[in-house]
Amino acid sequence: MNLKVLPYPASILVFLFFSLSATAQIKAPDLLCLKGDTLVWDLPVNNCGPFVSHDIYTSTDINGPYTLLTSITVQGQTSFIDPNPNNELRFYYMVGNYDCPGQTQLSSDTLDNLPPDISPINFVTIENGQVSINWTPSPSPEVYAYIIYRRTNLGDVPVDTVFNGNTYIDLAANPNQQSESYFVNALDRCGNTSLFDLRHRSIYLQGSTQPCEQTISLNWNPYQNWPDGIAEQQVWLSVDGGSYSNIASVPVSDSSYVFNGVNDGTSYCFFVRNVAAGTGYESSSNIVCFDAEIVRPIQELFVESASVNDDGSVTLRWLWNDDAELNQFEILRSGMNGNYEVISTQTPVFPLQQLNTFLDNPPQDAGPWYYTIRTTDDCDTVKTSTYGATVFLSGSSSQTGTNNLNWTPFDQELSTAHTWEVYRVLNGAATKVASLPGTQTQYTDNYEPGLTGGLTACYYVLAKGTLTPPGGGSSISIQSRSNTICIEQPLRILIPNAIAPEGFNQEFKVLIIPEDFSEFDLKIFNRYGQQVFHTTNPDEGWRGTKNGKKLPQGVYVYTLRIKQASGNEELRKGSIVLLR
């Protein structure tokens, strides 16, 4: 085999030699712990030279001065008892004494005869449904493990020992059913443990849905025993499996929160997070979820219109949200928009319809009629709709051949009338005779009976407008029809006051316009009360005779009775002059 000599400079070789020599050290025993008055250690491995002793130094002050307590000359010895009759605080360290000239003698950790210092818990939190405990490692160098204690029905019992790290996941805990509380104790190899520090508890969150209030109520135990208390409490929410977001900051003195505006059928998941003052440590609660089942309330409830039909009945129309969970509803009516009376109580039929109707038969000789709807949901919450009123039409005739119409203003809550349409009904056929502004409430119809063959004309008016639903939204076109009235024109009866049978006006004859009557009766008497003429035929006139003989000139009296087709009677009395 051929060996190749690397061409390193001599200065580098010298440097390597001195570096190796300078790092040579005599290791001390590994002072593990004190069990009572007994020091316990592990033996070191030193191969630099023969064993001489293991030296133990002590002091009552950690800063010294330290004096040699004893030299252990038995190389395999691993313990030593230091009687301490006064039970004073003492500090110890050890060095290894080997015959290794020129090499550095290392010392062990310095231990005291006190239990290990506590390892305070930083936070207890819930992660992925499990309890996670985090603590600050004990400053005592002899600590090699940590005992986790959890409160149970049997008291505080150890549940595990952690040898590495300062975090523990308690797989056996049940944080979704209760608040879990913990201690963490530092442990040395002699079995000594630190004192118990303050107990830390997980945040246990509970909640419930209030179907009638459409809310979710949350309550929890706030985090306890952070040195500086809680800086902030946060409520986090996920909707339908979405990402969590911080929806509220709750005062640190509170332990409850009410979430409003719950929607039926929506999934809500919550957790509460506390933030420690000073350190910023965080602790999160368990997660609670709710598939919300609330009583859907009436959210839209308004009367659309109240309109009179041909037969005098009233069709009431209203709208509500068709997902409402109703128990019953009532129809109320009033003649003055106050002191409403229930005219019908009904059980809703499901599924609900958004648009609903009701047929009412109020007295037809009065009006207007006001209507409203009152609902009761499954939570016994009562809600009343807007109101709507019919239009009441009245009218009269005049001797001048006109019909005068008057109607009540359009009174529909949330609505405005833009136009009125006036309809005349003759022989069952309706004709629009006028279109008027929505502010007008009267109209005069120049009705000419002679053109129609009848004295009676019927009328109704129709309001056309818009309604803006409660809470806004698109306007709705609406209309409301009034009651129908019929107006009978008076007969125009023309009666002469004198006749001259041999002159210009030769015959006493009654002229009736129009000829819309069923009975006619005319009688003429002389000044002695004797009847000289009688006829039931309107086409028959009196020519100043009785039984074919001429009557003398003078004043005569007549009585006239006319019965109209409608049943109304006209009675007239007067005198006529017979001229010869």
C-alpha cells in the first residue's frame, strides 16, 4: 500500500497539537440530586490519568465561599451523606480529581438541599378537542422530568410524566364535558418534587339556542391564575363550516355572551379565547356547535288592499313571509280605524302562501271599513299588520240632470293613490267616464236619462296607486274599488197652467221625461170638488169637457200621481185655468 503524505505546513500541525491539548478536561461527577442529606451522582468518564478522588465542596451561600466537605477516594462510590443537624440551607458542587497534569478540572452543577423550584404553568388550552398544557421549565438543574396532575373525582392525581419538553397533550381528558384543571410538578432523580403552584383550568364553554328570541347564549369559566390576570376575552365564530373570526370582545369581568340574529337552519360554532395580561399567553375553550332551529317570526306583514266586489262583499289582501311559524291569525275590522273587532280567527294552512285573501260581508249601507291582520307565532309573539280601508262612495241627483258623486279619501297605510277612475254602470255594463287625480274625492256626472232610456245610473270608483312594503323594497302596484251606488234621476214633469180649447193650447196634457214609469193617474176637479176628468193614460189629455160637453171658463184643480219603475212615487197638485 502506498501512503500519500499531505503537504500540510508545519505551523498548521503545531496549531492542531496545541488546540487538542488546550481542550483536554477532567470531567466532574454528574451531581444528580439530594435525597434528604444524601448527595447522589453519576460517575464521570475520564481517561487522561489515574483516579485520585471525587471532591465535594459546600457553602451556606450560593455565592460562596465554598470549602472542601470531603474527598471520595472510592472511585465507584455514587452517594454521600452530609449530616445537617440544624437543617440549614446548603449548596454543593463536585469536581473530579485525576492525575492529569495540565488539564482543566471541571465542576458539576451547584445543587441545594431544597426541593426543586416550581415550574409555573403558562397556559392550559384546547387544541383540536384536546387539552394542551404548557409550562416554564424549572430553573433547578437537578430537574429531569415533570409530573402532570389533573383534578378528578378522587382528587389531584398524576396522569403522566414528561421527560422532554414543556408541553403535554392530555389525551384522557374530557374538555368538551367539563373544565379540566392541572398542576405541573418538577421532579428530580431522587424523587423530590417541587411545591404545587397555582392550579390552572381549561375554559369550558357551554351554550344553548333560544328559538323564540332567535339568539344563542354562551357561558364559560374565565381563565384563572395568570399572574397579571386576563387582558382580553374574545368570542370566535364559524358559520356553516367557514373560517373562524373574532366577533366580540367581552369584558374580563363577564362570563357570558348572547349572539343575536340567528338564522334558522344555519350551523354556528363558537369558542372563547382568553389573553393573559403582560405575557400575551392565550387559552382557548372547547368548541360548541349549534344547528339553529328557531321559530321563524313574522317579518313581513302588511295589508295590500281592501276592495269592494260587485255584490258588496270585501276582498282583503295581505302579505307575510311564507316561512313564518304561525300558530293562528285573526282578521279585524273597524268602522273608524280604531276599536277593531275580531271577525275571524283562523289556523294557518302550511305551507304558507305569501299573498293571502279573505272575503268579508260587512254592512253595505255604511263605510269605509278598516281592516288589519293580527298573528300569533309558536312563541306566542303577537304582531299586527298595517291597515287598509275600503273606499266608500255616496251620491245624489239634481234637478239639472246631473249626478253628484263623493267618496272617502284613499286610506291605505304605506300606500299612495295616484289616480281615480270613475265608472258608470248601465244595464250591467260599466263604462269609464272620468280619470281624476288621486287627491280628488268628488265628481259630477252630466247624466242624460233621455239618452239611455232610464232614470237610474250606477257608479263605482277605482283607486290606483302604489304601496311601499315595510322595511323598503320594490313598490307594489295596488288598486281598491269602492262600493257601487245607484242614483235615480227625478222625473221631469211638465204641467200646463192654462188651456184654451178654441185657442193655441187646446189640451191639458202632462209631459213626462223620460217615460220611465209604471203607473199614471190624473184627476181634474171643478171648484165644487166634483171630478170632471180622470185618466190613467199619459197620452190622453183634457180638452175642457165632461161627458162630451164643454165646461165653463174658470179655475179647475188637478191631482197627479206617477209611480216610477223603481217604485218611487211622484205626487203633484195644482190648478189650471180654462179659457173660452
